[in-house]
Amino acid sequence: MNINWFPGHMTKSMRIIEADVKSVDFIIYVLDSRAPYSCLNPDFEKYISNKPVIYTLNKADLGLKSRIDGWANKLSKGNRMAVTTVSTASGSASAIISSASRLCAEKLERYRKKGVNQSIRGMVLGVPNCGKSTLINCLCKSGKTVTGNRAGVTRGKQWVRVNNYLELLDTPGTLYPKLVNQTIARRLAYIGSIKDEVTDTLELALTLIDELKQYDASLIKARYNVDTDTSPDIILENAAKARGCILKGGIPDMERMAVALLDDFRKGRLGKITLEKAEDYDIRTF
């Protein structure tokens, strides 16, 4: 299975980002805590390299804290900070506001001395389904942006006022035109950043099982009560039997079980999982 997804609206998104980044003071770069490295879009860097950045390790309730903390430390350098958030939890995003105030302190102080009531502006970036719009709503304490638990909900830009001195631009979730690294592509598919319709759900579930076996096989065993000392297809077949996903004639419904497995992963039913360790990656652009 070769995964690649870059619909036309993402080309438009990159044009929006390129045009509007000049008018913002800082960047909020939202990453999914379950696969932070895979969520780093290399095409963003050429536009944001000269801007202060707040990396937001979102959906932290679904990830492994020790690994998330490792990423926060790795990403916090110079004029770049990292915070952890759970965008669906009230008050979780307050750290972003305080970080923005610190990064833009000099500009805010200049406004204060001049007696000018001027806002600072931030641009929110991220791959599809990383929780950008939900995070903005959390900051605003209201549903000002359109959200959804699937890739590609936000299609155009939306300016949102958070408070008297902060405005944010929500941009559409954007991937890069060619996903050469298929490990990254699969991980983006696991977390729902790539539409399920462009993947082979059964094959995707089997590769996820293979990764989870290496990560912590006990998570699969605990959830499905199956032996994990075997191949991914046998594990999925036994999980289907255990869950009653059976077709006529007693044949395990592998497709249905594959959908269930991916849903369990995405909703945190398998446990707290961060597939990538910060120490395994050399991020030279930071």
C-alpha cells in the first residue's frame, strides 16, 4: 500500500499560509502527541523560519507523558517553545496564551508605552485532524470555528479574536505534496490525518498491529485478550473472533475488525501511545 493524499484545497492552503504569514507575529504549530515527528510538515519551515513558534503537543491525554515531555524539551529552543494541551479540556490551552505573551513581550510593551490598544496576531498551522480548530475554540471558550473528528474539515482561513490583545488565524490542515516516507504516511493515517477513503483499512490495521507489538504488545493483549506472539493477521483474526466480528459461515470479519482497531487506537482505548521518541530523530531545521 502506497499512501499519498494532497487534494486541491491543500495547494490553496499553502498559498494562504505563504501570503498571510507576513502579517502575523508568531506561529502556533499544532502536533498530535501520538506521532509528533510525523506531524512536522517540512513545507511549513520555509515560511515560518523567522517567526517565533509555539509547538503545541495536542491530544496529550492520548499520548505517553514521558515521550511527550521528551518532545517538548527537544522542540523548545531559541524563540521556539513547546507546550502540551488537551484541546477538548477547558483551560488546557491557557499555556499558549502565556507563551505568546512571552514571545511577543517586546512588541506588547511598545504598544503599552505608546498607549496603543493593538493586538498581536498568531497563525495556527498543522496537519489535518490535529485539533487546530478545537484548540482555538478552547482558547476562546466558545465554538467560533468549524470542527470535526476527520481530516479536511477546515477548508478556508478564519480569523478569530481570543481576547483584547490576541487574534488567531486558523488555517486548513495541510500535508505535503509527496509523502515519500511511508512510515510517516502510515502514522498520519493511524491518527486520522489522511482520509480513510484513500487507504486500505485492513492493511493499515495490520501495520498498526505490527508497530504496537514493538511499542508494547501488552496493550493489544489487554484490549482483545489475544496472544500477541504471532503474526499481525492472526492477531487481527483472533481479535475478530473474540469481539464477535463474524461473517456467515463463521468466517472472521477482518475488515470490520480493522475498522474497530483503528477506532480503538484513535479514541485511546488501547492506552496512552506515542509512537515516536524524540531522541530517535535529528531535526536539523530547528
